[in-house]
Amino acid sequence: MPTAYITRRERFSAAHRLFNPELSDEQNRAIYGECSNDNWHGHNFELLVTVRGPVNPQIGYVVNLKVISQIIRERVISKLDHRNINLDVDFMRGQIPSTENLAVAIWAQLDAPMRDIGVELHCVRVQETENNYVEYFGD
């Protein structure tokens, strides 16, 4: 069976503050600039999740993207959309809510459920702005 990669795009809007509680406000501002605003700031994020697997000859594709979308929405989007990442998102507690940490945490939310439906998680891409994104391929 040939292996193919398939990507699903989802979107969410969320606020966060880049802040390390072990540092002073001045140190945080020096590192994170405006992203360490005391009153938060927000983004319209784009999430791209790529899985890989064999092309199923009976259906002609790797997996039904509706199933992938449902998993992403249940495990990730429902927890992030219109939320404060620092305060509201259980899988981000205790972490600096950088895009890098967010991509790694999203991977952790999706890896097992994707394996359960017979595909392997290949990449989680979190696009924070038009110019900035992070890709995580697992450890």
C-alpha cells in the first residue's frame, strides 16, 4: 500500500500572555516585548494537522477527514477557541504559552486518538500570525 500524508486545517481565536512567573515584569518585557502585556493579547490561530498512513484501496484515501476534524475539534479546538490559553486551557497549565509549547501540547492531545483510528500523527503546525508559525514533528 502506498503511504500518503493528509492535512486538516482548523482555526481558533485565543488570548495569551507570554510570561515566565520566575522572572520580573521587566525581564518578561525585555524577553517577550508586547507579547507580555499585563492585559493579554490575542491571535486568530490556524492549526494544520498532518497524518500519514496507507491509502485504503476500498475507500481511496488514508482516512475520512471528517473523523480527523472531529478529533481535533473535541480534543483541541473546543478547549482553545475564544479562551485565555494561560488561564482556561487544561493542557497548557504550568507552561509558558508560546507557539512552540502550544504545538507540542496539541501533539500530546492528538497522538493517541490518531493512532486509535489507524493513522500516525506526522506534523502539528500552529500559525500564530501571517508571518510566524511553528511545526512540531514529535520527539
